[in-house]
Amino acid sequence: MDRCVKCPDDQYANNGRNHCLKKVTTFLSYEDPLGMSLACLALCFSVLTLIVLAVFLKHRDTPTVKANNRTLSCVLLISLIFCFLCSLLYIGQPNMIICLMQQTIFAVVFTVAASTVLAKTITVVLAFKVTTPGRRMRRVLVSGAPNFIIPICTMIQLILCGIWLGTSPPFVDVDINVEKDHILIICNKGSIIIFYCVLGYLGFIAMGSFTVAFLARNLPDTFNEAKYLTFSMLVFCSVWITFLPVYHSTKGKAMVAVEVFCILASSAGLFFCIFVPKCFIILLRPKRNYFQNFRNTNFKIKNDL
């Protein structure tokens, strides 16, 4: 043709290149098979975690539950429920409030979960350091000092989130280039630097938990869960290390789906590695759930912290 007209940004040329058609807005919705599958997976994991929490509360006086601090186990289960549910914020049409809630809730609940694992691993190490009455380690353990790790770590993450929301918060954005005939509605992270600071801080807690649990993995005891904690944090760290290159290599709705999948996979890794072995003993091997089997070292550890 002698004269060509470029289509506006919200339109695209038809196959004959002689008309401009309106682009359709799109996002990862519950109607999409991918969005529906991820949402069902999140709900199933949440219900399963709630069932395990009920099992732990019912058997709260047994050695399997009391070992390694049953309060921290319940806190971890509750935080995992919110970890699974927070993935639902990424499915559906984004708006300003949803975009703000996505990153804040994700950062806080995952920090609570990771810091709880760190508190549990430190509890295991301190418990095996208690060899004689009156030692300082015993006073630290009985006072519940490791439990303060959770609010301290969470408070630091809240400060980071506050800086994020106060300087360059997430916002609703559109991507007109990812697909020719669609306009993708997404939540822009805002400040990428602070986003990676939040992820880096979460990774720092996870690596700390992995290191402490790895050092305590060979401590002798029937109910020592250090090995389970080590493997769970290995899965957790592996998922998020893999997330970074995969996230940046995908486009469109697949990018959001990758983020949701990593949230579900890392949460499921913590859940299955830590709590499935305990539920196996509680429900299928009740004879192993006795206090006599708990005392196979040469010292006595306070059970109910």
C-alpha cells in the first residue's frame, strides 16, 4: 500500500493487515485451567495442613508432638496454612489493594514459617547442650528464648515491607507487548531492589535454618527432627533458587503461574518433610510414640517447653 497506519497500542492488525482489532485484556484467572488447577492445589494443601494441625492438637501430650516444642509446631502449621492461601492472591484480576497484599502477606507469612523452623532447629541444639542442671543453656531453653526469634525476624521483615510500601509500592500494570492480541494485567513489583532484599532476607533465614539443622542432624534421639528440618530447608532453598532464572525467562500469565507454583512447592516441601513422618508415627505406628523411646540418651530433656 502507498500509506500504512500503525494500530494504537490497545489494538492489533488482523491477518489481512487492513483492519485494527481491539486487544482483549487477560490475566491468570480462576476460569483458566492453569489458574483453576493452582487454586485447587492451594485449597487442598490448606485443608490437609488443617487436618494435621487437628491431629497434633488431639495428640498434643504424646512425645512425638511434645518433642522439639509442640507450640512451634502448631505455629508452623498455622503459618503454612496462610502460605498456601496467600497464593490465591495471585489468581484473579489484579487491583491496587491485591497488589499491595500479594507481596506484603507473602513476605510476612513466609518469614514466620522460616523463622519458626529456625527456632525449632535452635531448640534441638540447645536441648542437646543441656547435660547438667543449672547450666546457662538449660535456663535459656526453659525460658523459651528461641521462641523470640519469630517476632524479631518478622519485625525486621515488616520494616522492609514498610520501606517498600512507603517508597516504591507495587501497582497494577499492563503489558501490551507480551502477546499480539492480548493486554496482560499484572502486578508490577515497584522497587525491584527492595523486592530482592525481601527475598534475600527470607533466604538468609532459610540458609541459617538449614545450616543449624545440618549441624544437628546426627544428634542421637528417637524424636530428633533435625534431619527432617535439614531436608525441608534444602527443598525450600532449592525451589526459590530455581525460581529466579525460571521467573525471568517466562512471560505473560506463565510468569505469575511460576510464582504461585514456587509458593506452593516450597510450602509443601516444609509441610511434607517435617510433618508427614510425625503423622506416620502418630497414626500408623502408635507403639513408637512412647516416652520410654524418647529417653535413649544419657540426659533428660524437658519435654513441654
